[in-house]
Amino acid sequence: MAQCVLGVDLGTSSVKVSAVTADGTIIAQEGMDFPLQQPKPGYAEQDPEDWVSATTVSIVRLILNDQIKPEDIAGISYSGQMHGLVLLDENNEVLRPAMLWNDTRSTKQCEEILAKMGEKFIDITHNKPLEGFTLPKLLWVKENQPEIFAKAKTMLLPKDYLRFRMTGNLAMDYSDATGTVMLDVDTQQWSQEILEAFDIPESLCPPLVRSIDETGNITPAYSEYSGLSTTTKTFGGGADNACGAVGAGIDSPTKVLSSIGTSGVILKYEPQKETNYRGVLQYEDHAIPDAFYSMGVTLAAGFSLSWFKKTFAENEDFTSVVESAAESTVGANGLLFAPYIVGERAPYADADIRGSFIGIDGIHKRHDFVRAVLEGIIFSFRDIMDIYEENGAKFDTVVSIGGGAKSPLWQQIQADIFNVKVVSLKNEQGPGLGAAMLAAVGLGWFKDVQECTKTFVSFKDVFLPKPDNVKKYQRLHEIYKQIYPSTKAITADLVKYREEEL
């Protein structure tokens, strides 16, 4: 059997391990779920040991069930859920459950960061302090569990802890380090100013490595545990968004990623660290060395569509509901939908805004509402694209993944609203494939990620913008942009009313 690499995709609810050969073929995959603990409202925690156990079981299955020979596994790299806080003591033992990216208990600490550092914090990190990031979580522990903070000797993120358990080496790659909001993006070092401002020992911060850098071989102990060979090398890996971008071929400034899951993401390759969106868009180091990426999030992208389907077409086939939008017209016969049904992130950081159907008329049928939902989600993406264009960005390709890539109609809507070519992937494997690509580059199979992309990433469907539709959507988007400022106060009052009535 040919040599392969393993791409470990450590998510929030499960891990998936993919074995990939040098020609980009995925020859086997195994995975396993693990639990999430939510002991109080706003809390989200996991036992790091569950990550290790689930990953190990997946690797054992690859060896036993899929007949992957340990000696053929040349390298392993990792994609990990971002921002999660793992604290280790002087013996590298876990001190408390990991606080995850979706743990929101640290609002007070976010306010303290801004009160103490203000715009200087954004100057250094290129991001605003949000509950999802690692620093507010660390400060929460410092303020609420001082006895644990006093024992803490090392801070890691989820995939870095997993790598540590496999190699015995402590490290964090740059893409995950920027997600801690403790890294100085301009100097690419841990920020002394931030550490000193909040009395955080620099020794807590692990050594920094590039995503393609070698991070040690499998230890004899983990070899005995998992069946892996001690000759297998590991590599830095990256944050899940960075690895997802690598796996989707976002390796140059002309490409943008459009991802529709429960939330939606527009992610753009950034060639230089001088760009600063002042926290309106999230800004991170890429898993590609010496590159960066920015991203804007629509909180309820796919969720808006699943909410509509569950509410108004619960017993119908999902695909047929989506495709019914073809019975409508561009602009849904004058009906607009703003997908703010759980608040919004970018470009409007507003927890109280709520969704709207605007322009409801007696002529409208259900397929018009479906079309309006599809278009409204992409209009919200267009808002993010506008920020890029206002900053001088030019791109010629949007890579569509997730729900938006499953419907040709929805892909054409994207092409027409974005006014750019939209493509989908032949093999949409996301962060796991990206992690495997980082191992392949680290091993020297390819000179860089861009060369690896040519082998590992293939596009299929291509949708070109239709000029007549582009003109209509440009006019409609100007109307759509009026919805947020026009409904902000109304929906905030409605949210307040509902809270008072409950």
C-alpha cells in the first residue's frame, strides 16, 4: 500500500480522521462522537481526555478495520475547534474541563478588556474581544477560579492538547494563536503588552510553530496505545476555519469561501498582516505560512432555511422545498427576507436584531418566501463582500461549500448576487482534508500549499453571473441594506417585550 497522511479533524461534537495518499485520494475515514457538558446556561465544556480517546479509537479502526499499515502512515496533522481553553499544571495534567468556543460566560471579562485597553487591543490583535475567544476565558478562570489559575503552567487549544498527548511536545500554530487574541499580529509574537496588562505569565503561552512545521514523532507510549509507528511525524496543523480554507483551495487573494452551515461564513485569503478591519470582521493567521485570512459570520444562514422548512414544510422533502424557489422570480416577486432570526454578527454585531419578511403581498405564494430566504442569506453575505470591496479587494472566484453548494439554483443565486464565478468542490472534505494537506507539505511531498492544492482540490460545477440578474440583485441589495437600520429599534423593543413577558 502507498504511503499516506492522516488529517485529524477535531470538531465540537466529534472527531474524524482521514487517510489520504499523495495523489489526494481519501482511502479511508473513521470517526467518533464525544459529549458536550453544559452545567449552567452559557457554559460549554469538554473533557480533553474524550478528544484523545475518540481520536485513538478512530486511528485503531483505520489500522484494524481499514487495513492501513502503521508503517505507511508517514505523517499526521490536525484541524481543531478554535479558541477552546485547556489549562495544564506543572506535570502537564489537565486542571479543569476545557472551555469551548461557544462558551459565553465571559461577557464581563470582554468588557474589562475593552475598558482597560480600548482601541489599542484592536490595534494589536486586529480583533475585538468576544466571548468566543480564549483570552476572556482565561481571565474568567483567573477571576473566578484563582486556585486553578495559580496552578496553571501551560495554556493550549484543543488540537494542540491532542498533539501533545501523541508527541509529548507543547506547541501552538499561528492560526490558532491569533484566535486566542493574545498574539500581536504585526510582530507575530505573544503580545507583551496584553500579557502585562492582565498579569498573565508569558510562560503560560506555548512555543509558536507554523502549520506545516514538524512537531515531533509519535511517542513510544502513544504508539503502544494507538498502534501507530514511532516513525510517524506530526505537524503543527491549524484552526478549523484555516484548515477548511486550505481544504477548499482558498490559497490566493482572488478566492473567497462561501460556507453555509447552521451559520454562514465568508472567508477571504489575506496576503498581508497590515489589513485591519477593526474587529468588524474576524482576522486570523492562515494555515498557509506568511498569509492571513479574514471572515465575516452570518449567525443564521442555513438555520434560517431549516427554521423555515421546519415551521412551514415540516413533512416535505428538503430538496424539493429549496427547488420550489425556481417557481418564483429574481427578487421573489418583491419580497425580501433579513436572516437575523438569532441576532447578527457581521457586519452588524447586534444580539437584539431580529429577522424580517419585508414586502409581503396578497399575491405571494410559499415558493416566493422560500426564494426570499435563499436570497436574503446571500444578501447578508453580500454585505460582508461589500466591506472587502470598500477596502480595495478584487476576487474572481467564490468557492461554495455546505448547504449552498448542494443546490444549483442557490449556487446561481450566489453567482448573480456576488457578480463573480461560483464553483463547488468535487470532494468536499473541509478541515480534515486541509489538515492532511498540511502534513503532505510538511513531509516535503509538495513544495508549498499552493502546489498541493493543484493535486488535492478539484472543482466541479461552475456558475457564471447572468448580467440581467446581476442588475436586478444590485438594485434589490440597496433596498435590503435599509432593513437593518429601519428595523433595529423595533425588533429591540420586541425582544425586550418578550423578555418582560416571560
